[in-house]
Amino acid sequence: MGSEITQSKNRQFTGSKDSEKRADRSGPAKVAPGQDGVVRRLLQDGRIQPKLTLGAANDAWESEADRTAKAVMEMADPSSRGTCPACAKHRPRLRQCAGAFGTKTLPGEEPADNPRLLAGVQRLAGRGQPLSNAERRFFEPRFGEDFSGVRLHTGGFANQLADAINARAFVRGNDMVFGTSQYQPGTRQGRTLMAHELSHVIQQQGSVSTVQRAIKFTDPTPVRDNPIKRVLSEPTLGYTLPTVNGVPLPDGVQKAGQLVFSALQPKSTTYDAQTKQCRFAEFDVDFSADLTVITQAVNNQWTMNLPGKEIKGLPTCHGQAAVPVTLTGKPDGQTIVGLVDTFEQEHVDDLKVLYGKHLEPHFQFLMGLRGQGDDASKCQEGLLNALGDKDAKVVDAFLSDWLAAVAKRDAAGGHTMKNTIKSDAGCSYVNIETEKK
């Protein structure tokens, strides 16, 4: 059975003194997008539980789905060669799993059929969209299956339903429900997830729900903004701020560390009374970034009217209600846009490398931990003892390396820009010229 982790609820992150002394690239904390009222009410009245049975990464059903998805994605166009041989090899196992799914659960798992989750899924029944012609042409020959009855739920309530249980995607019968931004059929990652979930469609044949959970790094979508305000207050025109589960890292190493540390805390354990073994239940963690770059220049310049009090460094402007500000790039605006795009992508690349160096391996270590004990409580205590302070050390190392990478990139001669600001005595205008140092 599953049990909540009570011993670690008050665990706190304590960063190293060296990390605390270093400047960071953090901004004000933001509130993550909320669930809509319908999903919140379903959670409050108990018809959906955030904690539900999921497919563990090493169980038979997940393993078969993973192997089948891998075979599908590695297969060349089968249109002239018939059905995927590897898929045909796995199909009997998928069918076997389908027969066992309704009556068996793995040791330590709750019953797979969760009526509280189904209440939300039933709202989607009869809705959704079929696979597109392109999707069917890709998947059906590879699986050797007819997916005309599959319905995709990719937005609105469906997103919020999946997000409410921290799931990338889950399947109930022929209904495939995706979390926010998880339905990406035009990308290899998106198709791999679809292949995995279509494997579950074959497994289930209308029997139960499974959920895909993982740690992942989501490539950020850049937001383009007029650079004038940043030029007046910052040495860099772009901004890359790491996020954890959609929440930007707050100011200060301690607060930022606590956010990352909390996201990496397992929420519950499962215990098998027969083997007297326990493990942490899987959960989702999504690392990404808020990425701000600059808009394209128009006629090699950017323009904006600003209240005089917002123009720092020019006291004569502070009494003006509105001042026309013009920014030009040297040698030209297109060059400046390209530089900022490159600079911020380098920060994103650094962040992704450090995610792969510190956070992803720790998550895999966490999911691989196994405890032993005569009862669930003793077993759980052993798990937490095995974890020790490894998570705090990982978070500290991650933040230290991130701050060092930022400092190296933004040092003089790196990502910093030289901004020359000019105005007249009455502040009837402000002209800014920006160039790389």
C-alpha cells in the first residue's frame, strides 16, 4: 500500500556559505498557473486524487510500452516493407498485459482502477479529436493497429486534469489525455510519448488508467520584449531565469535552493508486505527557464515613450510626463538581436548541461532506492536514511555551478553590452546606442 512521507515534511535546504555570497540571476518569484475552478472543485470534493496509482518505470506494462515505443521510433518508413517486426514481437506481450491489467496489480501498488480519476476522465467521453491523418499514417503501419477509435484530449480541461495529478499523459481506454504542452506530434519527443501511450491503448483495451511520470528539461520558448527598459537598468538585454515546475527561482540562493530541494522531495512510498521492501513512488519534476530576448528592430531602431521618472541616470528627465526614447544598434539592429539570442541560448544550454549533470542523475538514484523493513514505517525510515543529505548536496552543487556559469558568461567581454545614453538639457528626447563590449 502507499503511504505519505511524514518524516521529511519539514526538511529544509541549507546552502553553502560560498554559494550565499555569490550574486545570482534570480528575479521575483511568480505564482504558478492555477487549476481552473472545475478541477479545483473535483480535487476538493475527492472525485480526483493527486495521488493515484501509476506505472512504475520498471514494471512489466511500462517496460513493454517503452520497448514498443522505442521500436516504433527507430523504424524506417514501413509503407513499402510491411508492419514493424519489433512491434509484432512485442504485440503479444502487450495483449498479455491487457488481459492481466484488470485483475492484477504489482506488489505494493493500490488497485489500478481509480474511480476518482475516472470521474474527471468521464467528462471527456465523446469529446476529443481523432488522430490526424499524418499521425495515423505514421503510427498505424508501425504498430499494425487501427487507431481510428483513439481520441486525443490536448487542451483546456484535459490539460488541467493531467496537470492536477502531475502527469505528462495518461490513457483510459481509447482516451489519451495530455498535460500542458505535452502534445507535440511534430517533434520526436512528442511522437515518442504518443507511441508509449498508444502501447497502453493496446494494453488496456478499455480496462484501466496508467500515468507517465518523469523528470525532464523542457526547452523554453523565448518571449520577445522591447529592450529599452532593460537597457536603462541592466547591462544585458536578455534574461534567462531557471524555473521548477513552472515557478521561477526566487531571489537569493537559500530561497532558490529551497524551491529546487522541495521539488525533488518524494511525496509518498509504496510497501510490499510480502517482500518487506519499499520504494519512493514516482513523481514529475519539470525544469525549464523563463527566457526573455528582444524584439526585431524596425528601421534599425526601437522606440518607446517612457515616464521621465523611469529613466534612470538622467535626473533632468524625472519631471517629464513622457519622453520619446530611441534605441539603435551598432553596427545594426539585426546584429544586436542575433547577439542577444545567442547569449541567452548559451545560458539555456548551460542550464541543460547542469540539469543533466546534477538533477537528472539524482532523480534516477532516488527512483532506484529500495528499503527493507518489517513494516512500512521502518522501511520508509530506512529509505530516508539512505537518502540522507544527498539531495541538499545536489541542489547546492547545481546552484553553485549555475551561478558560476552565469558569472563566466556575463563577465566583461562576454555577454555584457555597452549602452551610450544621450539627451538634451530639457530631456525632450533620449537616444541610446547599444553595442557589444
